Amino acid sequence: MTVNLTLAILAGLLFATGIYLLLERSLTRVLLGLMLLTNGANVLLLATGGGAGLAPLVTRGTSAAAYSDPLPQALILTSIVISFAVTAFLLALVYRTWQLGRADVVADDLEDRRVAAQPSWDAEDDADVPDDPSEFPSPEAAAAADQAVLSAPDPRSHALQRKEAERE
């Protein structure tokens, strides 16, 4: 099996352009970049499928190398469906963003800029960590809670007593 060099270069160009567009702040460019990435994946799957061959229907006297592999074609169809759904979702996001803000560019968040400008902020170093990080109570606290539940009156017994009093 030989890989077509033209398809491999085309897939590489589609991947490179798609990744470049994904790194932009414009939602339309992100959408186009995602579409190029999925098309690059489809071309790469097509290239790995090998050359044209016979339909994958087994007949006597035909060697296995003469058949074409149907798996890459099935994977490409699945990829097309998934990319269509993601594209439709992103189109809805782009439309809603344009409708609300009349802008296609995702704005910088002022809080993100303030945190990024801090000299050495680290989430793990600056967080308050409790002495006991366990989410489970201590055995003494669990025993006390169990005892409180056992010593409390059963609410069902009150309802039964009321029903018996009403009958009498």
C-alpha cells in the first residue's frame, strides 16, 4: 500500500491552516478553522485507505490484496456527520454572539488580564488548604450523627398513632 503524496501534503496544509485559524479571536475564523481541520482529517483518512480496488464482496479466486478497505470510508462518513453537527452548533453560537453584541470577536476579560499581570500567582500555592482534606467526617463525628438519628423519634410512628386515634 502506498500513500499518495499529494493527499498527504494537502492534509498537512489543511491541518496547518485550520490550527492557525483556530488560534484567532474571531468566531467566524474559529468556525472556518474547525471546518478545515475536519476536512484535513477526512483527506488523511482517505489517504490511509489506499488505492482503488474491488468492492469488498468476497468472490472465489480473488486475492485479498485486490479488495478495497471499507473502514476508512465508514470513518469518513462518521467524521462528516460529526463535523456537520459541530459546525451547526458553532454557527448558532456565532449568530447569537452577533445578535447580542454586534461583534464577532471574543473580547478580553478584564479580570483575566488582571490575574495574568500578577507577578507570581499560582492556584495551588495561593489556595487555602484545610488541615484535613478528606470530605468524610471523622469517626467520632459520624458516630455522634448516627446516635442522633437513632435517638430521634420515628415520624412514621406519629402518623400511625394519629390514624389509630382517628379510628377510635
